[in-house]
Amino acid sequence: MRNGFKAALLGTLAAGFLAGVGHAQSQPATPAGYQGAPRTELFNPALTTCIRDTSKYKKAPPYTIGFSNAGLGDSWRVVALDELKQGAEDHKDVIKKLIITDAGHDDAKQVSDVQDLASQGVDLMIVSANTEKALDPIVTRVMRQGIPVIMLDRRISSDHFVTYINASDPMMGRLWAQWIVEKLHGKGNVVLLGGQAGSSPSENRMNPAKEIFAQYPGIHILDTVYSDWSPVKGKQVMQAVIAKYGHKIDAVWSAHGLQVPGSIEAFVEAGFKPGEIPMHTTADVNGPLLEAIKYKVPMLEISDPPSQYRTAIDVALKVLSGAAVPCTYTVNSQISVTPGDETPSIKSDVPFDSLGLPDKPSNYLVTNDLGPTYDPTTAHTQYPH
């Protein structure tokens, strides 16, 4: 694995102590950044943390694990699936089979997929839900059948699962918003550029961001648009927003980096010169990091590492061993801000200009931990199946 940009240090409170699981990220020659446990866990003001007793799920290996995937609609999910496969390969001594289904981002198909996995007698199921509400009834039913379910990256609307693994969507949403507020000194116009409407990562980042913005009367949300995590659609929706508001736009709060290249391209084609494009938020994706430097766009990067999918295999084995796990398993996120754009609340863990990879495509994820030769377009990750 590459040294440097490490964005998946896993923290968990269990059995009265803090444990960490880390994965080095695929960023060559980058200075090590924040290496502690997830800040969302350490800074949690609650007196107690929800811990799940999994002793009833304890059984002897080998195991058959099912994975119901929402789909492979963007580069993040392609890399994440390779991370999951690698995790199973890492533990092939105890994992007999990993059964993977792909719903193609269709709720009805995913409900059927979950039913099918349950009928195959899997020992544990990992689910990344296409939308929160549509998958809730079937996941709840599977749990009642006695099959433990881990929600990964995308959750259901209820808490009917063993644990939920993610990089803290509310943290990302709030920090992005707070940075924008502080950069604008509490006065300005913001466009919200969401991902997929109804998906938990988009909604659970956007709603907390709105709570931050609402505290500042001088901040006005001009428009809310959705990109389906696509740079193409991101460009289309932002072209319409720019045509309507033009230079009145002071900031673009984006729910991830996948759609940001399209947004910046829309501003460039609209005649915005370097230094004139509004500040953007981003995550994981190579293109925005390079474009921020090229076009002098103030930018805040908070990683949502796809390596959480490999972590899901580690957590699955904990559950099947009967070990207690937290109700929410939070992976660590690195923070990086373009030079000169730090604010009182937002500081860089790693230098921003060290993150982008000029020799990689725009949609390349700099936060994978699959090694320096990994290429998602040619990778054929081995795993037990």
C-alpha cells in the first residue's frame, strides 16, 4: 500500500476501550496527515455510546457473506466494490463465499436481491441501500429472520440493523457548510449541489448543512439541485443555475466530489475566469483537486474513503465472532483546504496541492488503498465466490 494520504483509520468503542483499524491510502509521496481516531467519535458530547451485543450471531467459520449493492453508477462505487472484494480475499481462510448482487440503482431490484440473498442462507448480509425508505421494510424483515445486517455507506431510515459503517455524513455536511460561512464572513449566496435525491449520503450531508446555514441570516440558499453523483448531470444542472444567477453565486456546497468537475466546467464555459469561480466543496475525486489549483477555486476536501468497504468485511467477522460493535462504525476522514483558505474552524490535515495526481483521470479516487498500481478500469480483484 502507498505511504501518505491515510484516510480510513477506523475507530470503535467496544468493551470499554477505543480500538482502531487503519488502511494507508493510495497517495504517493504525500505527508502523513491526521492519524487519530475519528474526530466525530472523540468529540461526541454524549455520555454513552450505543454498543450492539452480537453474541447471538456468533458461529464458527467458514462463512458465506452476502452483499446487496445499490449499484455501480459512479467511479466511487466501482472502487468501493474492489475494496470489498479485497477484504474478502484478505480473509479467505474464514470466508467461504462472498455473494454480490447489483441492483442497478433500482429499489425494486434491490428488494428482490436482498430476498434472494436471504433465501441462499447467508450467515451475514452487507447492504448499501439505494434509497433509505424503500429498503427499510426488507432489511427489517431479514433482521427479524435472524440474519445480521450491516449497512454500508448508505443506510435505511430505521435502526433495524446491527451497525452502520460510514465516514460520518453529518460531519462532512456541517464542516463544508461552516467553512463556507466563515469564508463568506456570514454573508453570501450558496447553491446546494446534491447527489442522488433520497440517498442517505446526500440527504444526511445536506440536511445538517442547512442547519448550519440557517444560523446565519446573511447566508441565502439560492437553489438546490441534484446531480445523481454524475459530472455530466452536475454540469447540466449548474449551467441552468448559472444562467439564472450568474455572478450572484458566492459558493457551491457539493455533497461529494463526483459532480464537481461538471460544476467547475459549467462556470468556465460561462466565462468565469480563474479566481472568479465560486468556492466549492469536494471529496475523494482527483479532478476537482487539480481544477482548484488550475482555476484558483477555493476548495475544501473532506474524504469519504471507499476503503470503508474493506472495513465492512473486518466488522462482519467481528459480528460473526460475537464481539460487541458500535451501532455506528465511523471511518476517519482527512481534511484539506486550498492554500490561504483555512478558516478559524477548518484547518488542513495534509497540504492540498499534494493530493491531486496529474497522471490520473479526473474521476480517479485518490482515497483508495488498493496500491500504487491499482487501476479501476483494468482491475480484476480475486475473492472467494
